[in-house]
Amino acid sequence: MPSRYLRQMILETLSQRGPLTLDELARAVQSAPPALRYHLRILVADGLVAPQDVTHRARVGRPPAVYALTARAHAHLPHQYEWLAVQLLDELARTYSEREMRATLRRIGQRLAKTTPLPRTRVRLSTRLTRAVDVLCARGYAARLEKSDGDWMIHVCYCPYQNVAAHQRAVCELDLALIGTLTQVPWRMTHCLARQDTECTFVVSSARKMKK
């Protein structure tokens, strides 16, 4: 078994079953105690597992150390944020009309944008767009800026929500509101990863008429 996979199994086992002794953990992951001890030392050194002395276990002699996860270890465990997001969106879709749902997602996008200091409106459009692309990339988007025939375009070849958007297309309203609030100009979406396009493309038309 690859070392990385075994250490991941140790973390997941401790997450599911709570603190365990070396022997208990060895049986759970089907590994010999000497080999497991080596991997536990690495996990302890990495700050993901911590040994705890337990004195209430009934046995002769010094009680064995019990290994437990640290708070830091939870970042290395499997998460289902995407599944939760889909469930929440489905509940929104059942509770509200499509118009209300889209409006809600736009408000979320606007609120996300406002957590970042925005340049003043009188700052050149190109500066605002460059700043917006930097913010998108920092949030996990793979975004780039392009100008063609007087139109500014933001291309996104990876969106952190694209699998969720494929399930519920209204999520794209969040992106439109996020980019629109960051740049302080309206955008339209011409291509979308959720529609199986190769990228998402956002276009602000008639840029030459706007403040440059």
C-alpha cells in the first residue's frame, strides 16, 4: 500500500472511530504495528495526529498511548461541500421562484465583491478590470483579461463552482454580479463551462464609450 494512501487511511479511521491505540489502529487499517508506528511518527511530526495518555483503561502496567486527530488534520479529510451546495440550491429552487433565486445569488456575488477593497469609479477601466482578474484568481478562478475590437473580455478556464453550476445554472448569476461589482460596469456571459464550452467568457460591450 502506498505510504500516502496509508497515512490518509489513518486520518480517516481516527476521524470515524475516535482516538485509538496503536494496536487498535493497526487492526483497523490492516497494517503491522511496527510499520504503522513509522507513519504515526510522520503524522505527529506534521501536526496532524497527537498521542494522548489514557489512564482509565484497565490493564497492568503503563497504559498505551492513544492517538487522536488534531484540529489541523480536518483540512486533510474528505469534504462534501459541493454536495451540500447542490442540496442548498435545490432547496432554494423549491422554495423560491427562479427570479427570486437569481436575485439571491446576485446579492451573494455582490457581497463577495464587497469583501475586497474596490478601486474608485474614476480609476481607469483597464485598472479596475486588471484588479478584478487578480481578485478572481485569488479566489480560485483561472481568469485572464483580453481586449478585442474595443470590447473587454474576461475568460475563465476554471471556475470553482463549475460542477455546481452544471447542476443549477443560476449559479452563474453569482459570477456576473461578482465581476460586475468588482469592475463597476455591466457584463454579459457569452460562453459557459457549465454548458460544456471550453471556458466562461464575460464581455463588456462598447468599452470605447466607457471611461478609459
